[in-house]
Amino acid sequence: MKRKFIKLRVAMSAVTLGIASLLTSQKAEAQLTIGDTTEPMPFSVLELINQQNEYKGLRLPHLNDYGIAQVKDVITNPLNPDYDIDYQDRAQGLMVFNTDINCVMVWENDDFWSVCGNPKPAKGTIVCDSLELHGVYIADMPVSVGNYITVPVKCTQPGTYDILCTTERGLMFQASGTLPTVGTYAINVPAAGTPDAQPTPPMPWRNDALTVKFNGIENCNGLIFVNVQPATPDYRIINVKPYPQPFPVQTNLATASGVLPYNYYVAVTLSVSRPGEWDMTSNYVNGYMFGGRGKIEDASGYNPSGSYPQTVEVIVPVVGEPSDIPPIQANNYTSGGYDNFVMTTNNSATPSNYPFSVKLASVGFTVGPCGSINFLNMGTLKQNDPLPTSPVPTIEVPITGSGSGKTTITATFAGVQFTSGEVNVTTGSTQVVDLHPTTSGQRPSRHGTVNVYFDSSEGGMSNLCNETVNIAASNARFSNLTLKGYTNNGVYMLDPARNTTTPCSINVEATVFEAGEYLLRSDTINNVYYEASGNLSAGKTTITLTPRQLTNNVKNDMTTGVKTYKLPYDRDGDGNNFGPGDGKLDFVIKFAYRPITILSVGSRTVSNYDRPATATNHVTASAILHNKTLFGPEGKVCVGEIKVIEMSRGTNPSARELRQYINQYNVDIVFVAGLRQCPNAEVAAVYKSFIDNRHGFLFYADQTSAHVERFIQSIYGVGSFNATLNIEHFHTIESSAYSLSVMQGAFKNFNTDPHNQHLGDDCGDGINIPTAVLSSPGIQIISKSQNGNAWMFIDEQKGVFYCGDYAWANGNSAHTNNGGAWPSEHLNGVPVRHGWSSATSGDGYVYNSFIYANAMEYAIRWAAKNVSNNTVAIP
């Protein structure tokens, strides 16, 4: 086997230098295997083989776009131009790895191409003799889908293509795609743009040559021209139809119709070859004529994207000022006649004339005066009920003749028709015509206030009166009612603020044997009932009943769980859904409340009793909230799962941490209590954003003056003030606070028992806020200290509860902690009043645990009403 030496041109490290020396000192076979002693296959020059348990591959040269461009430059522009070597041919199959697109690229023909699904451009030629232009091109008019050019392409190499054709008048034809195989393709290239009316420099109308490019290479230039036509419209008349028929006689058409455009006109059908403005007039006959103009683009039936010719319809009215249009003359017709016209196009490139005739009424009369028409013996008309028969219903219509003859006058409303029979009309005479039902047993098909329409068999009625009758609705009658299914899985969320769409509807199928109005209403459970109403047609139909709440707020007596409703319906068919012979359909609804998330913020100091997150059942703040007989799906306050998230164990949270917790856990209520809570400006801003943007409820309790001042200034935007220290431990609830919602909760109604209602702090001190600071709308003071300043308040507008002592909700059922009694108390998780040894007046009891329970109820209802279902991330 012929052998050759392998030459290596490499930069080597000390380690690889020895390997290179070994390789260059050996002769190599013309075929070579690296990584194994296996002989290479007969068709291989080089084979790379992984040895056992080695998983390695071939690493190509890594180059970015710039480096690949340099390689391309070497291939396409050899350094020695006199050296007769075709580098592009020799480079076929050269491979590199492009680090900018993370893909292998291969040199093929005249460039590098990615192997990652980006096809190379197709190659081919355009068959110039077969180019075909479609559509009409009009100056200053945008092209439509009917404008395109068919480009035949003979493909010699598959790939992507881009066809671009342009003209000097502002037209462009463009299409792109992929030619999958070699062959000939007919590609429809759509037009875009608006041809210029006068190009620069000026050129003949038929001299707009196309420049054609296939993948950037020009082809067939100057071989096809776009015929851009002037904007003169081209249309012809193909039909004319007068309205109404017949026209009255002895009647001034302008006066009868009131204002332009008139009620008397012709509908003209046009065949349009080129759009623009239409302009048509008729000749003058018998004292009147027709004429008008408008845009074909605004005509009925015009399709801006369609091809031509198109068929459209335009309205051409009787024209002129009212004083210029004399009454139509009878022309001695006693049985009716015709006025003959010719409609002429005035501006079309192809002129057309179209003869048509207007029929004249054989009689003429006016109705009224309007308002003098009488409806007699009608009784109470009811939908689907037959008209009364005795006495006979009558419509009295006064008329005044303007042309002699015979006619029949009719009146129709809601599917019912009255007729006069044949009436003799005499010019100048006035008479009252009686109209009676055409047949007995007619039933109004609709209810409500309906219009009455008058007509004449021979025309001639020259005015219209707007008369109405009232029809009462009848009850639809069912023979059956069956439950078909639910929406939203039959679960009703007891959360009015979040029911932005109709929740938990029920669908029932009714078999209606008599159409009419219906009302279906279920019984009421949890202040919620289901209802549907409207009109039904005879036959089977599906009715959807949607829920209604008696009040906007969730009531304390609401309970959850699966409830069975009863829906009465008209089983006996007497039109009454609640009669003794009616049926009742049962359906089941599951009630549920949404969960509430509370974020507990506070530094632990003397005890763990400050916050509702404390996981012990003897601590007031936790035990009351987690007692499911008080707060739960079946509790006094109906609520879903209460999830309490605790943060800041011993340290103050940063603004970033606080914001992260609120956004991550979709917090509804924030409860802040802690001896050393020091909200800086950033933290206070987060609290404000929680209130303003998320509309959550905030409890804030602190007894450090500087902290309280910063909080109040941030939330309410007030200036500097003195949050005074309070050394009292016994506070009287303001009598004006008894009417507040938080004072009339599920646990105690202070308004009904206002005697000796007190609050206490925790054997320490508290912070009073001057009353002058509390002037913002919505703030209501709950309690004051003896010096008259506010110690506890609620803001029913913003959703804020403030107390000047961080431990206002502290305490336990054993009455002892930290060596003394505490103001808040509970018994087995139930709020109770607490004997207070530091009392200086009254009966010595404080009611902090009741206020705490009522305030939590208020906050939960606030969150259910104001916090959106969609997560509102605070900034």
C-alpha cells in the first residue's frame, strides 16, 4: 500500500510537542484510523473511533461571523491571483462551527450555508415570455386582491425565493417562499401600492414598465408593462327600480317626504368596470325628475378587494328644493298610469341610458290628522291570545281624498291585520274608514309597544302616521322541565366582589307547548337564588338560570356545603309557575368562599403572642382566628382557608423582603405588631402601595412615637406632628364608634350594649395621635385616652386599622403572661371580656378580644370585596 508522510502545521504546548514529534517521525498510511487499531473502511480516508468507555467527538474549528467572513475572503479572493487554482471548487464541503449561531456551516458552490434549517436561495430563471399581468390598475386608487402578476420560474436548484417587481408609478409586486424541487412553477405575486396619477418625469399612460428581480437578480426588464388607466369611472346601468310603488298623485313629493333625501327614489343597479364617482340624472316628467351623485366605493355591494366588473346599487332620489317640485298630476288616469323616464350616466367612460317607468296611484288621500286614529273594542291585547270577538275590534281612520278612485286600506301590527274592504275615495272629501280584523282568531305574535303600519292596495296614501298599540305578554306554558347541566362545575363562590362574570349557571330544557313570556325562579339559600326570564317559542329549548344575591355583602347566616334548590315550573300548563298543580325541579349547588392570606409582620420581643401567626391554641391573636367555628366555611364568619404567613422573626423586614412576601403569596391582609417595628421610608412606602394599589387591609400597631409618626405621614401625607406617649392602661370606647361596622360584627354588637365598653393596653404604654391629624375622609376614632387623643381608629375608606399599642390583641386564656394580666382574652378560642386589675373606673372589664375578632371579620370582608382575583403586584 502506498504510504505518505503527514505534515502538521500547528502551534504546540510542551505536552503536545512530544506527540507531534512522534507523529511526524512516522510514516502514515494513505488511510488512517485514530483512536483504535481497527483498519479503516475502504471508502474512508480518516476514521475517528472512541475507545471503550470514552465518549468524545470531532471538534471543528470555532469561528464567529467575522472569522467565517475572513475564510470566505480567502476562498473567493486568493492571495496569489496568478496561481491558477479554483479555490471555490476546492473548498466544496469545507466545514466550520459558527459560534454566533451555534451551528455547523458548510461551503457549497459559492458561500457557507447553515445546516440548521436555513435553506439556501433557489436558483433558476424566469420564463419572460409567459409573464401574465392580472387586474385593472387605476391612477390614485389602491390595488386589490384582483391585482397580481403570474411569474413562471424554471427552478434548477431548490431553495428559498424572493420575487420583487416594481414600476415607476409606485406599484410593487412581492412574494417569497420555497421551491422544494427542481421544475417549473407559476407563482402568483400580489400587487401593493397606489399608482401615481402623474409620475415624474411625465410618461404616457401605457408606459409603466416592470422591473423584475428573482432573488435579487434582474430578469425580463422592459418586457411587460402595467396599463395604468386614468381615474375616470366606468360603469353602466343595468336596472332601475322605483320606490315606493306606486307614487301618489296630487301630492307634492318633497312635502310628503319632509326633507332630502326624499322617501321617493329609484334604486339603480350598476355594472362597474372601474370605480370612482357616479353621476346620474333622468329627464323631467309630470313635474318631477331624479338625480344624484356619489362614490361607487360607498355603494351597496361594492367589494374593495374584488375584481371587476362588479355589481353595485345606488339610490337616486327625486331632486330639487321642495318649492320647486310641483305635485304629481293625475294626467286624467282613473285606473292608475305610468310616468316614463330615461336614466343617463353623466361621467362614465362608457355612457349608458336606461328607460324605466314610475307607476302612479289610481287614488290619492291623506290619513289623519295623525293622532286622531281611534282603536276601539280592543280590550287588553295579549301576546298569543286571540283578538276579542264581541264587540268587534275596530280601527277608525279619518282620510281626505286628493284623487278619486277605489282602494282597500289595511293596518298590520305584530302579525295581526285589519282591513277596510273596498273604499270609494273622492277628491276633496273627508270620511272615517272603519278597519276590522281580516279573519277571526288572530293572535298577536309579540308583546310590548308595537307600531301599526297602514297601507293602500292602490297606493295613493301620501303621508304616514306613527301609531302604536300596547300588547301584554302572556305566560309560556311548559309540559316538562329537565336538568341539562351546570357551568363552572356547579360551585358558587360566596364572594360578590369577585363574581365579575356570571358564576355557576344551571341549564334546563323546557318543552314549550305555548309560546310567551316566562319567569323561572328558584327558592333562596344563603341569600342566593337562581332566575331566568324572557320570551319562549314553542318547542324544545334550553334555558340558562343565573344566580342572584339578595344583598351585595356576604351575610353571617350564609353557610357553605352542598345545597339542594327547588325550581317550580308550570307542569299543569296553566301559565302559572307557582300554582298547586305545578312541578318542582331539584338541582344541587356547592357553596364555597375564597381563601384569605394574612401576612404577619413583627419582631419577637418578650413573647410570641403579638401576631396571628403564633401557632399555639392558647394565644388570643392565633386561637380566635384559627377557631373554625368562628372563622371557616361553616363558621360565624364564612371564609375559605385562612393562611397566615409569618416574617421578621426578631428583625425588621426590609422593603424588598416585605414587597416580595406580599407579591409572592398574593397577600390580602397585613398584620403589623411588634415592639421594635421601625418602618423606614421605603417600608412605609410598601405599606402605602399595598393599600393604594392592591387595596388590601392593613393592621398597624406600634407604641414608638417616631415609628407611628413615619407611618401616619407616609399613609396620609400629613406633615410633622406629635404622637404623644400615653401611660394610661384603660380606655373608653367612643360612643360615636358604636355605629361603625367593626363595632357591629358577628362576635359583639357594641351598639346594642353601649354601657361601660372599655379597651386596655398591656401594662405598658401606648401612642396617642392628635385628633387634628385624623381629618382624612373615612377615618373613624374607636377609642381615646383620658387626654382626648386618638388611641385606636379604623379607616373605612382606605382599609386601615391602627392601635397605639403593639400588644393590643395579646393575651391568653390563662390570664397570665410576663407576670401579669393582659388585655385580650379568649376561652377555648372564643373571645371574652377580660377583668382588668389596673382599671380606674367603670366595671373593670376590657373587650380587646371582641374588637380583635370583629376587626378580623371586617378585614376579611374588606379583602373579599376589594382585593382583585388577579394578582396585583405592588411596585
